[in-house]
Amino acid sequence: MKIAFQGIKGAYSELALYEHFGRNAESVGFDSFDEMFEAVADASVDFAVVPVENTIAGTVVENYDLLLSHDIFIVAEIFMKIRHTLLAKKGVVLNDIKEAYSHPHALRQCKEFLRTHNIEPMPVYDTAGAAERVSQWDRKDCAAIASELCAEIYGMDILSKDIQTNKSNTTRFFVIIKKENLTDEIVHEKTTIAFKIQHYPGALVDCLKTFQENRLNLTKLESRPIPENPWEYVFYTDFDGGMDSEVVRHTLEELEQRSLFIKILGSYPKGTDCW
């Protein structure tokens, strides 16, 4: 079984993949989210693990757009605490470090630690890539901020753990599959959909009333622009309840009548924290 993630070995997405599928899973890294979605769509991989939201950085809007444009289905969600680790080459100590390389989000999330230790933040494309680079350089004054998994993969020393300022920093991931490969084994506790409203005053309220009238709890509502239709938007919604529920099916039938289109993106078990 092949499971895709975006990035290189040691990325947080790969760590989430292992937490969900186990360390024996065959992980396959892709350079971009577009390539990863295409791999799921053409069945060259069985699943993909996709970051969709972070409690600090917010929504990964690109991936919601890709969910809408591909024949993909969400079959699980994963919540993972992001625990940043300061890594350096073997034999280097914390007092040697003058620069820390990582993704800009990770650097911002660790700014208090960096300030305390007078370490200059150095932004690069991704966290695991930073670890790989630093492991290859013949320097003792630089480190990387990445996952603890990177220390194992790239043969680095851990100088400090949990260096993020906000200890509750959490990323939500979706596990996706090609829609035609769905099985009946999935537990349905939560559903994600996209819909577009009609153009009259109160159209969004009328759509949302559908959930209230059927006593379904919305857990997320977010709008995204439709590029080919300026100033028009599609709404992404999560709510409690699965597609195996008659109430949910009835609600979506009503919503379809009140909206211009609706797409069911997934129905899956509620996730719990990995760590």
C-alpha cells in the first residue's frame, strides 16, 4: 500500500502518515500538492495525507481548492500536535548555533526560543528540507527546526525539543482516496461538503438554516473565491453526522434545492490527537 505526502522524508505530513497508518507504511513524497492529488486521482498511490488547517497559520486554502477540482473523497482526519525540534550535525552544541533554517511558519512559531538564544532565523522552503541541507553542510554554527523524525533520517543531534512558543499548535490533516476506490468499511461521524449559493439577499442564511432545522452542528464554515467567476464564492462546511445517516442525506437534499451546486468531499470518523 502506497501513501502519498507532500515534501521530503521527515516532513510533518509524513509523521502524520505514520501515526495513522503505522511505521511499516510505504510513504511516497511529492514536490507539490498538485502532483500528489494527481497521483491519487490516477491511482498510482492508494491514499494521501493532506494538511488542511493549522491552529496558528489557518486554512491551507490550496488543498481545499484541489479537493473541489478532483474526484477525491476524504476517508479520515488526523489532528497532530506540531512539536518543533532544533537539530544540528553530530557533535554541535546549542551555544555554537548562530542561524536556524526552517519554513517561515516554523520560524515564527519558535521566535521566542530563537530570540532567547540569539539565533538568527533563516527562512527556506520546508522544515525537512532545512534539516537535509544542514546535515550536508560543513558548518557548526547552523541548525534546522524540523520534526524529531528528521534527526533519525538525516543522522543529526537533537539540541532542544518542543521549542515552539505555543504548545497547543496543532495541524489537521485529511486522508484522501480516489472516489471510485471507496469501500463500505468507513465509519461515518463527520462530513465535509462544498456548495455555492444563489444570488439573492439572505441566500447564505437560507442554506445554513437547512442545518439548523435538521439539528446538525456545523464545525467549520469558510468561503473561497471562484477564479473563473469574479466575486463569486464557494463555501466549505464541516458538520457532525455521516452519510450513513438519513437525517444527513435529507439535509443535503434540501441544501441542493436551495443552492446552485453541492459536492460531498468526504464522510469519515472524527479524528483524535496523535500525540
